[in-house]
Amino acid sequence: MKKTFLFYGFGAEYVLHPIYEELIKKGETCIEIDALTIKNSRSMIKKLVGEPVVLVTSAHLLLDQKSFTDYYPTDSKFYSVMEIISLINPLKSVFFPHDLTEPFIEYEDQYLNQLDLFLSPGEPFSTIYSQYVKTEEVGWIKYRSNQTPTYAKLTAKSGRAIWFLSDFILYLTMGMEKSYEVLAPILTQGVSVKLPLWQGSNEFEDYFTAKGVRMYPAVMNAVELIQQHDIILTNGLSSIIAESYYSGKTTVNITERSHYGNKMSVLKKNFPDLIFYENIVDFKLPEVPEKSRKPTLKPFDMDKAISFIIN
């Protein structure tokens, strides 16, 4: 029986393209849907009803058209993962987390039994989620130890500090000029910036570059950039917190204009060496204490992951 492998996610939350490429090379039939760029993925998915499909996703399980756009306005028409599973009844459903800080958000653990396989980046997630769903450990999908650098000309140390600016929707709403004004107390200290891959990020990159900020393209691999810097700035509940922390880097979180819900205590418990600055103006790069530690981030095992997907 010839199977179709459906790779599904949304914008910066879609991390599966390298696996898609590998399966294409192996001659498998694959469909790739980034529901941010494909404006009506519903019609594509409806065509798969009754077909033998393996669903591979890095999207939040419950965020459907309405609930997602409450947070991130978009004109895309799409289904949640749970809706897709209900609609096409896949032969197998495989989940990769796109967020290393918070692999599953509120209420999602109650639906893990609807999945067939969770491909874990490592502990503590392998132990935590194995009680809900079959779990196999394959390393962090964004960390490829043998990967050719996206930008081969990066120096060994491209800069001392970089800010992976999260909660980007807040700055989109604010506009480029006002956003730069708010962020300038940090940006004028020589801190580089990478934005999430989202609508409007290119325009922000151009504007900030014109202001003298060193901007890295949103398409760049975050872990690759983390390895190139000494101090990593984050804000909100970004995956960058864990990616930087487990890479052994000094990790800073700016709380001003960021969202945490009820997770701040969990954040402080799980990342005890995370450095917090309440206000943007409080951050002084020369005064940041060193909080480096032994790296524990596990590189992604592509062959192992593919064997779990196709067998």
C-alpha cells in the first residue's frame, strides 16, 4: 500500500522541512503544508479523506482557525491537528515539538492519546510524556551537529549578544517605528537580532537594518546562531529559552511587554540560572553576569526519526 506522508505546521511553528526533504529523496510520496503560506490548506486536506496517510506535525494540537487567529491574525484557512485527525483518520500520527521550552500548551496533554507517536527531543520530556503516548527519543530537530551552516561565512563568534525577539505580534501591532523606539535601549548596545519567521518580518528586518542593527534573516536556524554568540536574549515563553539554556549559554529573559500567563514560576523552576530583566532600560550588556553551564542539548538523529515515521 503506497502511503502519503503529510507534513503539517504553521509558520515559525513548522520545523519539519528537513525530514520532508529526506523522505522525498527516498522516493516517498509527501505533501508539505505550512498553513501560514498556503492560504487554503483545508481544500488540500479534504482531498486526502479515504487515502492512506501518515500525519507528521509540529503544530499545536488544538489551535484551530478561530482560536489561533485570536492570538495571531491571519487570512489563512486551516484545520487544527485534532480536526485533521478526525477528518482523514491517518494510518499513523506523529508529533514533533516545535517549542523546547513548552512542547505542549494548556490542555494538550489530555489529547496525546489521540497520537500514535511522540518524537521527543530528550529528557525530561521523554519520561513526562511517555505516560500519555508512545515516545521515542530522537534529539532536538533544530540542532544538527553535522549540518552545513546556513551562512558559511559566519565567524566563530559573530557577536557577543543576540536577541531572538518573540511575541512578534505585539510589535507588528505597534509598528516598526514605535517598536524600534521601545527596543532601542538594548539595540543600541550592539545586540544583534533575529525575528521569528512570520508575516511582516522582512519589513522589520529592513527597517532595523537601516537603523544600524545587525539583523539575521528570520529563515536562519536559531540553534546555529545560538552557538555563534555568548549571551542570548529572549522574551516571553519562547523555545529559545531552552535551546539557549541547554546549549550552555548565558540566557537572559526580558519580561517587559511579554506574556507568561501562569508559567513564570515554572520557568524559574525549570531554568534556575535564567537571568531576568523586568524593564528594557535595565539591561546593560557589560553588566550581564556569566551563567554558562555544560551543554546538554542532544543533536537530531535523522535516520532514527525517519525509521520511526515510515515503519
